[in-house]
Amino acid sequence: MLKNRITDITAKASSKYLYKCLAPIPFKKYRRRLEYLKAAIPRGLRKKILLLDGDVVGQIEYAPPGVSGYPIIGEQIVVMNCIWVLRKAKGHGFGRLLLESMIKDEKKALGFATIGLEGHWSPWFRRDHMEQLGFKSVDSIEVRHKVKHRERCFKIHLMWLPASKTANPPKWDRQKLLRGVSFCLAHPLYNPESLRMVEIMEEI
């Protein structure tokens, strides 16, 4: 029988998974991730990994608004930076286990927000995957990457999972969203310093 467990690694500076995601890329403690962790952990950032028979196969990272990797705001909400389960571990409901772990920890949250991508060439952060977890789109923006696949437009959705009937949906800063993200170099919307661009996307 497969054995799984979820471990909070937020305080484990020795864990490489605090600095990297599950993407098959070389591990390194790059400056912008270190700066993000230094600023965000004291203000509520959490990261957990899911182990299956001792192997890391999933992760979830979340934080309060203003500390998360996205320009999402809202009253008494939590913003999920990412949730990821490796393909080899699909079909066991591990994504929902990770989500439930976040919800259990954040009992005072009125709801949870994140992003979902539609029409993007990356298989990660897909809108339909977020919908399978219970999130619904409450806003969207259609954009084009200024460098990659310029001929291809895609949508970024503001995804929302209320935990209370009285919760107000979150909002976001669309202009800041066009800058991309810097907290994870494997993120589909990552803005590398090498591009020297303030905004890596443009609204259609």
C-alpha cells in the first residue's frame, strides 16, 4: 500500500525544495528566490511538499495578499502561489490533499485565490486544473508574451475558491500582472533578469 504524507518545509532552510519547485531543472539558490523567501516567510508564506513512499511528488505554496507572488488583493484571503503534483503520481487525489492541507491550516481565511492559464503553451497552472480543485474564474485578461511565442495569445484568469458565503471575491492589479513573476524561475510567467524588461506581457 502506498504511503503518503505532507510536510511543511517553510522553516527548513536546508531543504532544496524550499528554493526550487519540482521542475527538472538544475538546483541553485538564485538571488531573487532567496530575497523573496527572506521577505515573505516572516509575513506568512508557507510551503509544503507531499511525499509518496519517501519520494517528493507534490508541493503547494501559499501566502497572504501582499506577500504572495501575484498582485492579488482581498479581505482575509490566502493566495496560492502554486500547487503541483508530478505526472507519475496523478490519479490519487494528491492535488486535493494538498489543497485541503492549506485550507485546514488557514481556518480564518474567507477564501483562496490563485491564477489559471488558458491557451498558454505550458501544461502548468491550467485553468481547467484549478477548476477541478473547486476554483472558479472571477476575472480574466488576454495577453501576449513580448518574447516567447508572440503569435500566440492566452488568457490569465483570477481564480477564486470561497470558504465563506460572506466572502468578497479578490481583485488584482492587471498592470502589475503584465510584469510576470520573479519568485520561481520555472513559472510559466517568469520574468528573467536577463531580458531587462519591466513588462514581459502586453494586454490584447
